[in-house]
Amino acid sequence: MVKETLDAPYSHYLLDAELSQKVDHRTTEEMDIDGFTLMEIAGSSAAKKILQHNKQLQHNVFLCGKGNNAGDALVVARYLLQHDARVTLVFISGTDDLSKDTQKNLKLLRAFDKKDRITIYEKWSGFSAPNNYNFIIDGMLGTGLTSDLRGDYAKAVGWANQQQHPVLAMDIPTGLHPDSGEKMGKAIEAVRTFSFGGRKQGFYLNDGPAVTGTIDYCDLPFPNAYKEDCKTFALDTDWVSLPSYTPGKHKYDSGVLHIVAGSEGLTGAAIMAARSAWAEGLGAIIIICPRGLLSVFEHNLPSVIKKPVGKKEDYYFKESHAEQVQDILQEKESSMLLGPGLGRNTDTISFVEQLLTTTTTDTIIDADGLWCLSQLEEWPKTDQANWILTPHPGELQKLIKDEIGEGHQRLNTVRKLCQENNTTILSKGMPGIIGTPSRKCYLTNYNTNYFARAGSGDVLAGKVSAFSALGLAADESCAAALLNGQQKLSSLQKDTNKIPEPTDFI
Ligand SMILES: NC(=O)C1=CN([C@@H]2O[C@H](COP(=O)(O)OP(=O)(O)OC[C@H]3O[C@@H](n4cnc5c(N)ncnc54)[C@H](O)[C@@H]3O)[C@@H](O)[C@H]2O)[C@@H](O)CC1
Ligand SMILES: Nc1ncnc2c1ncn2[C@@H]1O[C@H](COP(=O)(O)OP(=O)(O)O)[C@@H](O)[C@H]1O
Ligand SMILES: [K+]
């Protein structure tokens, strides 16, 4: 069994529509906390947060559907009304067919209004926006979305997205699919989303990051146990602890990494990866390379130990080198990074197959190592070796020998592949996805496109390998490596306008 150590707090569990509804249903049925109470808690906590940031609210426009999402918006409206703000409500499907709790909240809102501060539109046509207002509150659709937006819903979303006024979404931007993060025809572009009782998976996938804005998690009294079926989590520096440097007694007891890499003209990747790993304070890095490339590594990596294999005239790995490499690996307890710049010679594919068939060392496979793996009928993994694969979308596609879509489809592919092969996968892209053998997946929540420059994959592979060599479990090594980059990116963005370069992430 591959040891997994990541343990996300419940606030970072990502719910899909089914789990959201199940948790809600169980809470009302088994805990006897009724839907009206949940709505009050959801709406009041959103209202409190809105009021905290905006003392001078004069007038707000509430776009409401007919389900419970509209009820949340009406609770917010009541609290803002109590703070003397005017309220304009637009019911896209009228008010005849509102859900029970939403109907009750409309009645309550009217009863609270002693100064005629509410204007109500019973349909979209005829709505005319007030002259001055602060926010548009989106309470049209939440997790009950079942089809593409059409008619007046689509019109209202189109209107809201064209306004200068910021849109605050209740639970999820209307039109965003809670599971896939795809726009169902159209979606509200929110600056802020108040997420009730659980962040939604769709915030992190496909169009999600572009339309969700800042996510504001609002707790609801859902028993944590009801969320246990969740298998998808948001990665965040607020709960993943990044390893800090502690010096060892001896170079060989403070993390040893073997890097099996290089072929003629392709030595740069291994150099980047080695520098990246070295920066994390490893005791020793040992590059194993074809002997013909020794001088390149001697020249570029003075702190790294080199162990060349084969003959002077070997410029790429051959099957016959596998045994020698295996012997070197067995000298020290270590992790191995296999792949940077290996090239794609047929003989190198056989070398990779032979080496993986025999090794029990924890192995990170990147770049050409993944390409070689994709050429094999079966993955030659020994039971003892933990693998971490770090494919970009193209490499992932090669590995599964099939098309992968972005976002949600990639998430499902990674989950399945990890379980079937008892492997950890760091799938690069937007979002970055870590998949584990137990089917758990972790999604990044920052703009990974800043890393889309040649070389940052090598830096990332170096970090994953370094943390593995330092003794972190596979899932934690991947998380620490991704977030290490995120932290460097945010301090760079704070300090300068410099366009980030892969070397900045070392
Ligand atoms: N899950 C929970 O425990 C809680 C949920 N609350 C809120 O309730 C929401 C879910 O409420 P509902 O299940 O009533 O669902 P919604 O409020 O999302 O709306 C469902 C209604 O919209 C209609 N609809 C679906 N797709 C449509 C489309 N494309 N165009 C037009 N109409 C469409 C449905 O026929 C149904 O009548 C959550 O997102 C959240 O905002 C909160 O009140 C607090 C507690
Ligand atoms: N710290 C990071 N956080 C999130 N994603 C990252 C990070 N570092 C690298 N990446 C991902 O790795 C990709 C680059 O890897 P890759 O395409 O293999 O590049 P190369 O092999 O040229 O170095 C980026 O587009 C990004 O998706
Ligand atoms: K909404």
C-alpha cells in the first residue's frame, strides 16, 4: 500500500451537486435542522461578510430564481434592508412557484420593510435597473441547475456580466456546473462567491476559476461525517505544511536523490531539475548519465556527484546499462528521478523497461521517462516501488493512449489511472491535479498558467523528487512541490512586475 499523508480540513472538501444535495438532505432528515434554518444561516453569514467590507450600502439588485438559491439571496436582502439599504428584487420566473422556504423568506422580507424600500419585478422583461446601486446579488440558480441557461435566465446573466457593478454569487455563479466547472451556455462572472456548507468542485475546473472570483466559505451545520464520501479537495497553503530545512549529520542521511537523465543535446532538463532539488537542502544528488555526457554535467553541476555508466562513446542510455544503474541505486537509500532529457531511442525505451522491472526505489517519472513508459504494453512496476508520474496533458494522453479533455474529464482520468496502477500522479495543467491510489484528488487553486514556460516542469520534477528524497509521502511531495512554486510566484508578484521565469521557481 502506498502511504498517503495529506489530510484536508473539511472546509477544503470539494462537493459535487450530488454530494451537496445528499449532505443537505441528511442534515434536514437525520439532524432535524430544517431547510429554513440552513437558509437563514447561509444568507446571514453572507450578509455579515458583505456588511463587514462595505459600510455604505445604499441599494442592491437581487436577481432571483425560484429555488432555494433565491431564498439565500432574500435572507441577504433582509439583512441589508435592516442596515437601511434599498433593495430591488427581480424574479426571473415570477413569484408564484417559489420553493417553500424561499416563499417564506419573501413574506418575511416584506414584513420587515416598513419604509417602502423594496422594489419587486415579477419578471425579467420590464426590469429597469435603479440609477445608483452597489452590487448585483446573484440568487438565480445554485446546485439545482439541470440544463443550459436559456430565455430570461440567459438574458439576465448577459445583462449582469455587462454591468460595471460587481456581482456577488450565492453558493455558485448561476450557470456554472457544480461538478464540471463548465458554463452551461452562459454563467455569471462573479467577483465573489459565498459558498455554503462546502466549496464546489466546479470552482476549480474548466471555466470555474474565471467566473467564481474570490471564494468565501460559509460554514453550515452539516455533520462532517456526511462529507466522508468526498474524494476531491482544494490544495492550499493554509493546510498543507511545507517542509522546512533541517541539516543532517552526514550527506547521506539528509536525503539522497538519484537523477537518471540525459542524452546528447538534452542535458538542460536534468541540470534544471538537479538545481531545483538541490535548493531544498538535500544531502546528496547523484546524477547517473551515459558516460559520453559526463563533461557537460561536470561543467554545470559542481555540487552534484556524477556516476557515469557505459562507455565514453555512449550518449544515450541503452538496455545494457540498466544493471549498472541498478547497482548504483542499491548503494544508498534514495529516491530516483527518471526521465529528464532521456531522449526517445528504441534502446532507451528498453533501458527504462529493464530498470523499472527491477527497481524497488521510489521513482518519480517525468518527461521522456513518461514517453518511454507510454511505449510499453504494460507498466513494469514492482510492488515495492512507489511511483509518482508528472505528465503534462499531452503526456497523459500518450499514457492512456486516448483523448483526454480538460478539467473534469482529466480529473476523472487521473483518478482512475492512479487507482488501477497503484500510482500517484501529478497531472500538470490548469488546475494542477494530484491523484492518489486511494482515488483521492487534490486541485490547485491558483493560476498555474504562470508556470507554462519551458523549464518549469523540470523545476517541478526536481522539487517533487527532493521532497520524496527527504522522506515525504508521494502525495505530500507533490503538494509541497506545487505550493512551493505558488509561494515563490506570489512573493515575486508582490515585489516586482517581472515576468516569472522557470529559474525564479528554483
Ligand atoms: N444545500 C444546502 O444544504 C443548502 C442549500 N441552499 C441553497 O439552495 C441551493 C439549491 O437549491 P435548489 O435545490 O432549490 O436549487 P436552485 O435554487 O439552484 O434552483 C432549482 C430550480 O431551478 C430550476 N432550474 C434548473 N436548471 C434551470 C435552468 N437552466 N434554467 C431555469 N431554471 C432552472 C429547477 O427546475 C428548480 O426549480 C443551493 O445552491 C444553495 O444556494 C441554502 O439555502 C442553504 C442550505
Ligand atoms: N508550482 C507549480 N504549480 C502548478 N503548476 C506547475 C508548477 N510548476 C510547474 N507547473 C506545471 O508544469 C507545466 C510545465 O511543465 P512542462 O510542460 O512539462 O514543462 P517543461 O518540461 O518544459 O519544463 C506548467 O504549464 C504548469 O502546468
Ligand atoms: K447563484
